[in-house]
Amino acid sequence: MDKRKLLHGDWQGATSWVVILALVIIVFSFINPRFASIENLRNVLVQASVPLMLVVGATLVILMGSIDLSVQGIMGAAGMVWILMSPNARGGIDYGAWAWVVATGIGLILGLLSGVIHTLFRVPSFVVTLGTWNVGVGLATILYGDSLLPSLTSEALSQWPTRLTLGLPNSFWLASIVVLAGILLIGFTQLGRGILAIGNNEPLAVVNGVPVIPIKIAAFGIAGLLSGFAGILATMQLGSGAPGVGAGQLFTVIPAAVIAGTALSGGEGGMVRSALGVFLLILLNNGLVLAGVDPNYQSGVFGAILVIAIVAVDWPQRDRLRVAK
Amino acid sequence: MNNSVKPDASAAVSPGSNSQSPVAGHFSHLAFWQAMGPFLVFAATVLTVSLVNPAFLGGTGIAIVTGAAASILLVALGQAMVLHIGSIDLSNAAIALLGAILMAMALPTFGIAGLIAVLVAVTFFGAVNGAIVAYCQVPSFALTLGMLGIFEAAALVTSGSETIYVTKNRELVTVLYHYRLAGVPLTFWMGVVVALLYWALLRFTSVGQGLTAIGKNEAGAIFAAVRTGWLKVLAFAISGFTAGLAGITIVAQAGSASASGLGSDLLLPGIAAALVGGTAISGGLTNPVSVIFGALTVAFVPIAVQAIGISAQAQSLVYGIFIIVVVVLTTTRSRDEIIK
């Protein structure tokens, strides 16, 4: 375990991260001066909001050594449910706050479903969540149907994410609250301790009476709920419902968590680092677009970052007798 | 997914961890499922379709379904070989699509030589996956997820996000789709031949036994001097090569290739077909011949779904539930194992 401690503790590595982020900002502003403008940095904050919410849930699951691939599917399903229950071009009744409750509820249920199947039927989490990913996409596609594009008709709602409060966009405030809740959850609750214990050494957690199964189900449930929440925010930002509203998010969230030193084998990492990882990737993407790089390269760049990051993290652990599947 | 073979706490605490899961232990019908399941599921699907839509099987329905099943079958066969060693290749469908695009670009100028060059290239891509998994010892699902992103970007960039039409030499590949043997396109027969070859590889050769040993007990295989690293590279290279063959079937059917066109959605059907074909996600149990029925079943799903009156849009929902149910039914479980 200790061999891999590049960044010891969740906060201690944070300073070096701020330096890296500052370097990225300086380099890109030399390439395109518009990069460091206030408008663009606000734009970056808006772009970072959705992956920031997602990375909290993803980190909870990865800290246990499991993985949640279902984020994009759950985002699609929750986003479609939300828009169809809010003022949209298809008409229908505006359910107001209930739209939020039902949409995040769908996310919670899909997340809990992943957790229950993963633990009770003892199926690897990546297969279960590959399944729930497609269940989510399927639900969203059925809700989308063949009729009119459900675009958001309420100006107040569609402008809410980018509107400024105290100089920062609303969606970023929302994401910050979620990240803060994640930090508190990991640091100060029994659930958080349990998640770290499972990730660090599951057999030991079992014999010490840690309620492993309920904790795992809860972690997947929270991840699903946050994916649903992020789906609503992404739908608002897009201004219309779409089953593919979460497209590409998986390639931001998992690399972000991994480059920030959250080990895929579990037990190591934290919310602060994951959040900084998201910022790095979003800044990088924004900078590349402003530098005139074809957006088609994005999934390739993030994919390459993921590959390099997992190789770098696992490199010191190589051993002739080690088994990695 | 990451187990260390050095004696650690899991060995010490195993007697106490029995009560960890309420549904632990083997399902007794597992052996039966392995032998007959894939065929029975296929038969049930065909029965459903023929009851609801009797005209379907009489006309060109068979040709359409087997044509659609060909690319699924080939991707699934490659996936099954990787699942056989207990890993997974999330990038092989993207390799198939990239291969199809490269072939569509190479065919007009280089003809058959172009096809072969692309097959060599995709086999190499697969081998790179395998080499990183084997020698950097990283979890395959994470690595191939990253590779999936890279190959998707490569497909978009090489095609310029446009449809590449095969302007010359088109009939060299389209004949594979249009020529039918016993009412079934040659592309599907190609899949059947590959399945038989892989079955023989696993059944009769020491290489195949080495792959099985890795899937059943990798630590044991290492101690038994099985060359696990090399065999892992081989398994992933086979996956890349077979994905390239799937690329041929895509070009054969469409006469063109694009990053968002035919064949852009093969990953999940491929995994589903391998699993419905009785391949165990935990490794060591693969019958390529059963995967043929798995692929046919998966290709029938959209048609069966429509036949029983559910909209075609429910496809991915059905695939998703399919994967979960099949994995739940077929995963081999041992009491002390930690499942991540």
C-alpha cells in the first residue's frame, strides 16, 4: 500500500495540484489570451459543474475498489424524467419541485439496483453497471419517443445554471455544495469510514463487523442519486431533453478520479483530489478547444490520460506473482 | 479485480467470511446451463418470433437476422477469448469500427492487400492492450475503457466524421454479404468458421489449455510455469484480429463505413452474446460454438421485442436487463472470494 502514496492524505497533495492547475492556465493563456478571461473561466466553472457532481459519487464507489459505469445512462433517464415533468415544449403539467424529487429518485433507484445486484448476487460491479447504464439509456429513449423535441420553455430555469450569484455561476455553487457534502461524508461519518475500510481491506472489514453489504448498497445508491442530480443540471444547461445528455461524462469522471490518485483497487484517494482532477481535465479540454484542436480528439486525449494514469499508479506495484485481471 | 497471490488477510480470515452473502455458493444448474442453455434460449427466442410473426422465418428474415448477427458474433468471439482469461476488452467494438473505416479507405487503392494490412494493424492494437494488461499489471476494464476513448477518437479523426464510401473494389467485400449459402450470408459463415477454429484452439492445443489455466486460476498458472504474460497478449491480439473480421462484415453489409453508422453500437451486444453463449465472466469457461447461438439470440432480440409489441427504442433497455440477468445466472461464485 505505502509504496503508492504519491500524495499522502487527501489535503496534503492539494497544494501541488493548485500549482499544476496554475501552470495549465498560464500555458494556455499564452496560446490564446482569451483563455484566462473572466468570461472563459466562468465558462469553465459551468462546464466543470456536472462532472464535479458525478465525481463525488464515482469516488465513493472507486474508494471501495468497485466501479460505476452507469453515470451516463442514469443522467439520461433522470434528465428526461425531469424535463417531461417541467415546463417543456411538449406541454404537460409542470410539477415544479416534484420533478426534481422524481428524477433524482429514478437515479437513486437505479443506483440501489446496481448495489443490490452487485452485493447479493455477487456479480462484479463493472458488469452490473454496464447493464444499468443501458437500462438508463433505454428508459430515456422510450421517454423521448418519436414526438416533439422536449425543449425547456421556462426562461428562468434555462438561464439558472449560468446566472451569477456572488460572481460565480449558480451551477458551480450547486456542485460545490455536493463536493462539500462528499468531503464531510468521507471524513466524518460512519458510512465514509466504512467505505474506506472496505476499499483498504475488505476481508478485514468483514471480520471486524463492518456492515459491508449495506455500505456498498448505500454507496451505489448515493452515486446513482448524484448521477440523477447531474442529469437534471446537464439537461438544464442543454436547454432540452436528450437521452445522450451525459455523453462523454464517463471519460471525464473516471480519468479525473484516477489521475488524482484515487486507486482503482480502492482504499486510497479523496473528494478534494478528485475535484481537482476534474478541474485539470476541464481546463485541459477548454484550453485545447481554444487552441484550435479538433473537438473529435477529446475522447482520445481523455482516454490516453486514463491509460497513462492507471499505468503510472499501478507501476510500483508490479510483481512477478501479482494477478491483475 | 486486483488480487495478490502473496498470503494476505483474505487467506487468514476465510473461515469467518462464509456468511458474507446470503446467496453465495454455486448454482447447481450451472453445468446444465453451460451445455444446453445457449441453444435453449435461442430456440425460445425463435419460437416467440415465429408464433407472433409466422411469415418472418419463411421469407428473407433468416438472411437479415444472420447478416446482422455476423458482426455481433465476431465481436463476441473475440470478447469470449478475453473473458476466457478472466479479463474484459471494452475496446474491441471500437477497434472493429476503426478497422471498418480503415478498410473502406484502403480498399479502393490496395484491394485485398489493404484488407490484410488493416487486419494486421488491428491485431497489433489488440496486442498492445494485452501487453499493457500483462506487463503493467493494470485492470483490463479500466485500460480498455481508456483505449475505447482513443479508438473512438481515431475513428472520428481518420474518417473526418464523414461516411467513407468504398468507391472501387467494393464487390470484393460486399460479395460476402450478398452471396448466400443455404440462405445465410457468407459473413455469418465466416463467423461460424472462426468459432470452430477457436473451439479447436481451446480444446486441443497447449496454448488453449494455458488460456484456460489463466482463467481458472491465474496464480496457479504462474506457479505451474504457464507463460501467462505472453498468453494474455495473445488473447487480446485474438480479440483485436476478430474485431477486424467484424470490421470486414460491416463494410460488406454497408458498402461504406462511418464513425456513427452501421456497427457503431456493437460493444454491448458483443458482451451480451458472449455471456448468453455461456461464457463465464470470471473466466475459464468458454465454448465458442455456444457463442454462435448467443449471437443469434442477441440479433433476434430487437426483432423479438418488436414482435411482442414493444417499441424498437426499448432495445438498449432489453440488452441492459439481458446482461444483468444472464450474468446473475451464470457467474461462478466461491464462498471466500471478494467481488469488486
